[in-house]
Amino acid sequence: MTKDEIARIEKFLRKTLQSPTISVRVRPRKTDSAEVYVGEEFIGVVYEDDEDDDKSFNFQMAILAEDIAG
């Protein structure tokens, strides 16, 4: 993922999720993905998918049972 793509994904996520504190950061030693944070809390990973000449990006977020426990 290029720095330009990361910046555009960050802008898209901030607008779509209505959260100006979202940041998308380069992953160490990885070029096909970036980390997503809200403030300083890691929330997921965006992966690049460029198979079949159709480039897209997939956001993956795990939600642990302990995170949603009352």
C-alpha cells in the first residue's frame, strides 16, 4: 500500500465512521496492509486485495467477547 492509498483510506474511514480520531498507520515489514487506530487504541487492519485486476481494500476488526461483556 502506498502512502497516498493509506491517506485516502484514513480520510474515507474518518468520514464514513464519523470519527476524526481514526488513523491508518504503516505496518512494520508489511507492504500489503496497514493498521487502524482510534486514538492510540489499535482496532484492526486494512488489507490490500489486488487479485483479478480489481483493486480493493478490506478492513478486518476482531471484537473479543470480553470487550462487549456488560
